[in-house]
Amino acid sequence: MKKIFLYLFLSITGVMTLSPFIWMLSASFMADGHASVYPPRFFPDAFTMIQFQTLFTRLNALSNFGNSLALSLLVTFVSLIFNSMAGYAFAKFRFDGKEKLFSILLSSMIIPAQVTMLPLFLMLKQMGFINTYMAIVIPGLANIFGIFMIRQYTISIPDSLIESARIDGATDFQIYYKIILPLCTPILVTLAMFTFLGTWNDFLWPLIVLTDNSMYTLPVSLANLMGEHTKDPELMMAGSVVTIIPVVVVFLALQKYYIKGIMMGSVKE
Amino acid sequence: MKTNQTKALILFLGPALLAIFVFFFIPVVAAFVISFTDFDIYSLGNFANARFIGFNNYVQLFEDPLFWTALQNTFWFVILAGPLSVTVSLFAAILLNSKLIKYKGIFRLSYFMPVVTTLIAVAIVWRFIYHPRFGLLNYFLGFLHINPVDWLGDPVWAMPAIVLMSVWKNFGYNMIIFIAGLNNIPTDLYEAATIEGASWWQQFRNITLPMLVPTTIFISIITMIGYFQLFAEPYIMTQGGPLNKTLSIVQYMYQEGFRWWNMGYSAAIAFVLFFIIFIGTIIQTLIQKKLKHA
């Protein structure tokens, strides 16, 4: 009895949680005006791709999609290299002031990113990077959380492995490349996912530094579109579907790594 | 040997530290300096046009009614959404941790889905869900004989509407952390309590909750930090309206800085935000310390 009640409750709340997505998906396949009806429809009465067509032909969403994808992959790739090298160094190198430096980095995580945005904008403007990919990539080169995650993971790799490789004549770079990186694969996947999704979903920073529709990422373009199409839920839902699908696919494929990453990030002390 | 180590250190640590130093620490200091200047659109062309004006920006902020509105709205949002988020997450985690339940993965997945999806996209979806005539919310409330509400157009309901959407979007994240916290509680505590005949509620009250204190504080801190940075939800759903009732600190900072290019003023707003988050974190850390020793 208790069990049935529990299942019922979980199912109802589960469907409720998903209902915005269900409605979004169904409205995206409706013709103009079909989502603005009472009572709301959960399924299109006539299935049409017209909204997606408008999106990709007239509104040029493909270039926004391309920007989002290219930037997310670029930031993920570059930051993974920067963070993994630094994380490894913090875990295994011995040098004066290491703990102090690391704790300064950790405590600076409390500074909200918004504080840095104005000067960062001015810097990038001086460098001529406003409205280019560099404006997104440069602030994403390295991040403290990423370094922290790699460090936590790398610490558990036995020193003896590194020592014996060194005795065999391996250079530091070979140790990093041939031992540390392969052993770190799970955490690298987790971090790659965090970074990819974070960059894909980011809004405020791209809104500030990308100034032209051809450079916009999907979220910025979508927000911009919303201004002109407040009365077109079908079109806006199609835009939302296109924006959400890649992150959902990535998440479904690798959810185990993502969930583990959250749990790991939460056991700081 | 010594020089080799130094070389390796520079090679491995150098790039990341340099990037963080140049593109994070320097901007933080620069923002602090800018907040004491009258940096505006004229300074944008030539930085030399900016002059130091001492605490003027901060004094002006104190006298700016719109800033107080933004501050008030943001606090209202944090006070509503914060505890609600944490409670819903804890509740969901406890349900999903129940031994009676199979197929946990499916439920966990559906609760978690809003977390990974793009905030802008779901804010747009919710904007239509809140539509006074055609929206899903009013439709479902109609079954309970509740009259249609213009959620985003009503000065009283706009913020609660944003709160509801934010809780929906975020509770899955904290739920995962709570599940991890629950799994860390030694099972023999419960076994001993069961043997002594403690009820479910007694066990929850005397074992689960106290053991979850560190997790709860951690979650409260990250939730609070995130919620004080409220921006995209009102930007999409209300543009700060109606009657500035959903204007947030970050949106005000964005407008002043990047719409009107009052960068000195905007930097001061950013630092007030930082200060608030800093104080909030310290208070919660102190609470944790106190609870630990109690």
C-alpha cells in the first residue's frame, strides 16, 4: 500500500517535472497559432515541421547552432588541457607554498563572475576580441573548479607508478601524457561534460561580448528572437527544442559521469 | 635536478595560473579600481577620461531608489527560492532513497532533466506556461477552480512565478548531493535505532537530519550564491517588470554597465553583490561551526 502510494507520487511528480518539455516538444510541431488555444493541446492535431524550416532558413539558426557547438567544443578541449596539467601539478609536484596557493585559488571561487565582467570586457575590447570566438574562449581557458576536480582525482594515483616511470627514464610530459591522462579518463569525461554544457548553456557573458547575430550562440539568438516573436509560441518552442536537444543527448549518453561529478564536487571538506 | 623540477612546474602550472591571474584576478582588482571612478561611455574610447571620484558611486547607490528595488527583489527571490529549493531537494532525495522503490534511475532522470537543459530555452517555455489565457499553469489550476492569474504581468505574482520556475529548474541538482549525503550515513545507526523500536519519524528526526547538517549547509551556500546572481529568468520572462518588481541586482548591473556604459557605477553594483554573497557565506559557515560544536 505504502509502496503503491510512493510509486504513484513519484510518477505524478516526475510527469509534472517533465511536462514543460512535453508541451515544448509538441508545440514545436504545430502550425502558427495552434499552441495559442484554450484548452492547451498536448499533441499537435496536424504535425508540421514548418517552425523548424523557418528557423533554419529565414532565421539562420544553423549558424547560431554552429557557433554554440564550435565554442563549446573549443572551450572544453582547451580548458581540459590547462586544467588537467595544473591539477596534476597541484596533486603530485612538491614545491614551496603549494597548499597556500591552492587554498587561495579555492577561496577565490566565492567571487561572482559578474565582478570580472566589466574589466574583462574592456581588456578584450583593447585586444580587438569583442564579437569573436576569442571573447568566449579566453575567459574559459582555465578554471579553478576544474583544477580542483582533477587534483582530487589525481591525488589517489599511487606515487610509485610515477616514480617507476621516472626511473625508466620517462620525462614529466610523458608521465602526464601516458600515465596520468589515461588514468584520469573518468574525471576528464566528467569535466568535459560540465564544461561543454556550461559553455553551451551560458548566457550573460555571450550576451555581453557577442554583438552580431551571425556570431550569437543559440541562447543569445533565442533571447533576441523572443523580443520579436512574443506571439509565436510555436516558433519559440522549435528554437528551444533545437537549443536543448544537444545537451539532453550529451547528458543521456554520459549521465553517470555527470552525477558522479556533482557528488564529487560536493565533498570538498 | 632542481632546475628540471622548476621547468616542469612552469610548464604544467604556468599556463593555467597565468590565465587565471590575467583573466580573473586582474579583472577583480581592476573592477575594484573602476568602482571608484566615473568610467562611462566617454572613457570607453579613451580610458584616460575616467577620473577617481572616491566613494561617490557607492554613495550614489545608497541614494538610488532603483538600486534598492533591485536589492529588495533579489533578497525576496533568495529568501523565497532558497529554502524552497533546499526543502524540495531534500524531500525528493529521501523519497528516491527509499528501499521500497525500484527503477530509481528513471525518476532521478526526470527530476534531473531541468538541471542540464539551457536556462534561456526553459525560461522561454515557462513564459508561455505562465500565459494568462493559453498557459498550462492556469489550465491546471482551473481544475481546482482557481481563477486565471496573469502570472508574469502581476506585480505581486511575477516574482513567485520566477521562484517556482527556478525551483523546478534547480532542485534536481541539490537532490543528487542530498542523495550522496544520505548514502554516507552509516546504516548501522538505523539498524540500532530499529532494534530499539524507533519509528520512521524518530529516525528521521534524530539520525537523518543531524547527519545531513554539513550537506545542508553546503547546499544552502551554493544555492544562495547562485540565486543572488539571478539574471536570465527575469531577463527572458519579465525584463525586470512589471513595475520593476523582478529587476535583479545582476540585471541592474548589466543595464548600467553594458546598456548605458556607466561602468564605474556598474562595478560598484558588482562589488555590493560580492559583498552580500561574502557575508552570506560567512554567516552560514559560522552556523555550521556552531552546530558542529553544539
